Amino acid sequence: MALDFNGKGIYKDSLENLEINFTAPDMDIASVISLLPKTILTNIDDYKSTGNFYAIGGLNYSLKKEWNIKTAFGIKNGEVTYKPKSTKLTSINLEGDFNYSKLASGLNLKNVNLKLNNDEIEGSCIIKDFKAPYLKLITQAKVHLENLQSFYPIDTIKLAKGEISIYSNLEGLISDLKSKTFSKLVKLKLEAKLNNIEVLFKGDESSFVLENCLILAKDREIEVKDLKLKKGDSDFELNGKLPGIFNYIIDSKSPLFMEGSLFSNYIKFEDFIPKQIVSEKQNSAIIPLNINLALKTEIKKLSYSKFLAENISGQIDIKNQKAMISDITLKTMDGEAQIEIIANNIGDNLIIDLSSKINGVNIKQLFKSFNNFGQSIIIDEQIKGLGHANINLSGKWNNRLESDLKSIKASGNISIEKGELINFKPLMSLSKYLKIEDLMHIRFSTLESKIEIKELTINFPKTAIKNSVLNLELEGTHNFDNIIDYHIRLLISELKEKRKKSKQEEFGDIEMDIEDKRTIFIRMKGNIDNPKIEYDFKGLKSKIKEDIIKEKQNWKDLKEQFKQDIGLIKKDTLDKRNKATQNKFELEKPKNNSLKPTLELKKKTEDDDDF
């Protein structure tokens, strides 16, 4: 390297003054880089640089004036090669100046331009005060992601391609750029156009495909217009504010913020769940830590596993691994639903609180879509009908979507119209009292009940099932281990015996109600596959108590009616007596005109006129 020095200095007991000027008109970049410390060389070991580097400057030192270094430098026709892929930055040109002292420091790069394959990049950079560096960066470029990935590979990305046109003006403290990019401390102006972007992350099978997008940044906010993204079978269009999008595309662990509106023709949840959760069953979070959303949503179709919904609208908010889905309306399973969901995915679990209102939902599809809610008491093959319900549900799942059954709690009012029960085991257990074919397929017009689930047990109050074969009332408990305790009241119009032994002999006396329907009380308990069936004295006692209360109420109502009737009779009699009294006596006029007339009461005759 050719380097020319000239200058002077004064040294006595110590250095008092030094002035040196230097000129390096034509140095080889590779030679300059070889002089860098080993720690820096290790980081750039995969790169090879060639071209010409020049510098001119000086050093001034004085006991009185302190010291400073100033230099002007530049690169002409430089070239940097990424050796593993032989990707080259060419036509590198820049001009710069550098100053460093105890009072001030700075670096200024201007007229920077270079080529990456056929892509052109130009800009300028100013850094002030190396103790607390302040950056002003202007960049203008039109590049293809495949060229960037080829020159500077990102470990988390397997494939990247597409075109980015960008103009940016960034200004602020370097310490604030990462953590406070959109605070008042950082000024950012950005306009970027993205076309046909495709990014495939390692460990994923399908790419994120960004058809087109316009990103504008001004006044510390980024606005996204017509961001059309596809992944697998899913698509969505986003308009709103989206800071951090570039960091997120480059590194999926970077935070991504969204606020605006989301429209989608179809979202398939499996497209966004990392493949390792499905295949390797790793306990990765369902709600990513770095996603923050506030979106007004309209989705034409959404699916997850066997669940399918259409015409979805509502509000989705996600922050700090917590999600709130509010004012959601949708059509699903031939019916409609309104849903509110709060989900917390902090740690290894997904905790959900859900409230919903369902109208006209196909019950068979409902059970099938949700894998029979993790129970085998009633499965989708055993039930049909149209369901209406108000349901509140809470529970805990792990990140592999496996439920903690002990945590499941639910309550709700349920109504099923045009229902069918097929091979329902509790009813099949009554086959020794009724013909088996009558119980294999029960049809009913309406079933209404209030269901409560807690501590692995389903609790249901008295529920009436009306049917042409039999009418029954059912209440009791059924736990997740299929241990039951049912209290059944049977109303059978035509008692169909299967055995010679009558029900009177089996259960004792059978109550005859007003409509001449036979009523028996049965208790069924134990394992559902082999329950113990016995006469339900508790049910009979409850029925008698109900009848007594009802009878008391009837007597009370009758008594009140009687009182009212008696009251009317008494009032009528009193009115007649008062009228008779008024008609029975009169004041007779005196017969003479004496100064002291006297009045006499006499009985009224039939011929007398009323006074």
C-alpha cells in the first residue's frame, strides 16, 4: 500500500505538539481489510473485496488544543463477493469524511451507489457523536429478495424472492432505532412497493406469498394499503397500520403490529400452525408472543379441522399472547352463531373463556366438528336435530390442543327441535321393559334442558322428552368415565311388555294420572354399559311432593275464588237491604200549620209514592 506522510512534532519530557498529514491515493481494498482486527475479520471471512480505496487527512495534537483526526476518503469501482455463492456487489462508489476528537466525532458517507446483480442501490449516511451515535440514513433502491438472500443469507429463511422498491429517510439515535422505532425520538419517512414477494421459513411447508402491497411511513406510523397475502389455501387482504413488517419478514421472531381491517375469502387455520406442532407435537405457542393485532374482520369462509364457518364478521384483538374475539357473528352447520372469546396463551397452556348464542345449528355436524367435545357419552352418530343454545364455556388446553378435562366448565340452556336419539345407551338399558326396536331410534319434537359441566361431570335438571313411543322425564349426572345416576319418570300410553313379569311386579304400584297415563319411577346408576336399574323412591317422593304443592296451590286458588264469589254475594245482599230500607220508611208531612210541627214515621203502604 502506498501511503505518504509528512509533518512535524515537538517532544520534550512528553509530547507537546504533533501535526501529521497523510495521503493514500490508490490503496487496494483487500490489503486494507487485511489490517483489520481478527474479531472483525472472522465476521467477514465469507466475503472477498477488491477495488481502489483512497484517503487524505491529518492528525493534530496539542496540550492546549487537545487533539483531532480528520480525513476524506472514497471507494472507486469496488467489488465485494460472497464466496459461498459467488454473489457480487459491483460498481461500489462512495465519498466520505471522518472526524474524531474529544469534543466532536462523526462520519459522513455520500454519493453511495452500488449494484447487486442488476439491482441498483444508492443513498447517503451520516453518523454524529460516536459516544451516543445519531444516525441519518437515506436509501433508494429497487432490489429482488433472491439477490439479497444470495448475498446475505438469513438463517431462518429457506426461500425468498420478489421485488421491493423503496425510498426511506431515517433519523434518530441508533440506540432508539430498534426499541423505539416509532417513538417521537425517531423520524421515519418511508414509501415501499412490494410485488410478488414469496418467503418460505425453515420448518414450514408452504410459503407466504405477498401479491402486492404499498407501505407508507409518516409521523412515526406505517400505513399498509392493499396488502394481499396468501399462504397455502388461505388468503387475506389487509389495510391499516403495520409497523415492523420488514423486520417480521426477515425474522419471524421480530414483533409484528397490526391495526386496521382484514378481509379474507378463506382462512384455513392449519396453514398458519407450524408443521412441527402437528408432526412432532412440540409445545409451541398457538398465539405467537410477537403478534399484536387490532383488526375489524370480515371472512367469507374459515375452517379448522372438521369445523367450517362462513360469513364471519367481528373484532379481533391480540396482544401479549392474549386474544379477544368480540362481536363475532357467523353462519355454521346450517345455523347462525354469536360468539365472544377470550384466550390466554401465556406459558404452556391455552386458557379459553367462551360465551355463545346458537340458533338452528345442525346438532350432528356440531358434535362432529368438535370431535364430540372430547367425550363419548353422546357422539355425532347418535344424535340429530336443530339446536338452539346459550352456552358459557371455559377450559384449558395445551399447545398441542389437547384438553385438560378437569378444567372444562360449561353451562347453558339448550333446545333441540326435530331431534333423534340413536342407540343411546341409557335408553337401551330399558330394553327389558320395552321392545328394543322402540328404543333404538327415538324421535322427539322438542327437547329443552339446562346443562352444567364441571369436575368431569355433566349435570342436568329435569328434562322432558316427548315421543310417540314413550314420554319421559330425565334428570341426574353423567361423568366422563361413563358412570351415571339417572332419575327417570316414564309416561307410557301403551305399556309394551317384553317379559311376562309385569311392571307392577317389578316396580310395585304404578301411578295413574288424570289423563289415564301410566307413570313409573326408575333410578339407573352405575356404569353405562351395565347399569343397575331399580325403583326410584326418591323420584316418587318428589312427584308426591310436587302433587301436594300443586294441590295446595289449587286449593288456595279455589279458596281465593270462593272468597271473591262470597264477597260478591254479600255485597249484592247488602245493596238490596239498603234499597229496601230506603223504600220502607218516609217522612210524612204535618197535617196542620202549627208553629211546632211534628214529624212522624209511618210504614209505607203500597199505594204511597216515594218521597
